[in-house]
Amino acid sequence: MNALMLVDLQNDFMPGGALAVAEGDRVVPIANRLMPRFDVVVATQDWHPAGHCSFASQHPGKSPGDVVNLGGVQQVLWPDHCVQGSTGAELHRELNQAEIDHVVHKGTDAGIDSYSDFYDNQRIRATGLTDYLRKRGVTDVYVMGLATDYCVKYTALDAVEDGFHTLLIKDGCRGVNLKPGDVEAAVSAMAAAGVQLVESRNFAQDV
């Protein structure tokens, strides 16, 4: 059994959003084309309470892109984004949500960020995704979405660590690239951890 992981295809990460990823909207048609070919489709959403610790607005004198230490973990600060119940937190309107089997909300604790779809950044709490996938009999996890160098990267690394055969759909991702080379470094880190790199054009009619 295989699963397609759609990471954070939300309005705030799309062009014009609060934390826009360049060309983020271009991965939505890829997701729509691929979803029918998978046994299980999971979408994830950043789902932050107002005043989340990852927001630069909560750290006087700090700006988006600055890094602080939170609970022993280096935390990049971001603009306020994907606040629970807001339009920015909604999945992109052109995403075919009828094909989605399960939605995971992450980053719901005001004091801990959560890049990965599986665990928070301090690995204190699991989202329940691993249990869900195992109950569905999933062995192979294909990851795509936003952003390559943060939530996609940590999702793929945790999928490998939890024992799934993990594949990254490279052209189905876009990155933040706060520093030049961040995206390339993230892809290299995933590959070094055992993530297989594929392109959406390589898919036959069935995965």
C-alpha cells in the first residue's frame, strides 16, 4: 500500500499569502493529477493558535528569518501564518479535496513548532500519522508539497525513521530558500537519509 503526503498546500504558503513560497501554487496541479493513483492520500495543515511561538511578532525586536532558541531547539521565526480557522490556513481552493482520505493538523501547541507531519520539533508529541498509516497497511510514502527545506524535509526524514519506504516527488515541491542553497542542502540531506528522489513525470498510470 502506498500513500501520498500533501504537505501544507495552504493559502498562506501560496503567492500572495502571509508566508508565500515562490511558485507554491504550481504544485497543486501535480497533486491533483497524482492523487487518484494512490491507495491513501493524506493532507497536512499548519494549524497554529494565535500568538504561536514561531511568529516573529511574539519576540520583541525580532524579525522573520531570525533564529531563536526554544526549548533547546533552534527556531526560525516566521510572519504570522496559518492561524486556526483563518482563510490563510485553508487548503488551496484548486486542490481536489474530494480525493483526500485524512487530514493532519500540526503546530497546534502555542509553545512548540511542528515542521514534520509526524512529530513536533521537540519530538514530545506525535500527530498520530504513523499509527494511521500502519493501520491502513501503508509501506511506501511519497512526499510532496511546501516547503522543501522545512516541512517537506522533516516529514520525509521522520517517515524514513519510522520505517516507511520514503520517496520525494521533487517537482511537486517548492522551497523557502532563506539562504541560497537551502533547498539543495535539504534534498541532499533527505537523499543521504535514504529518501528516494523521483519526478512526477516518471509515474506510470499506476504507482
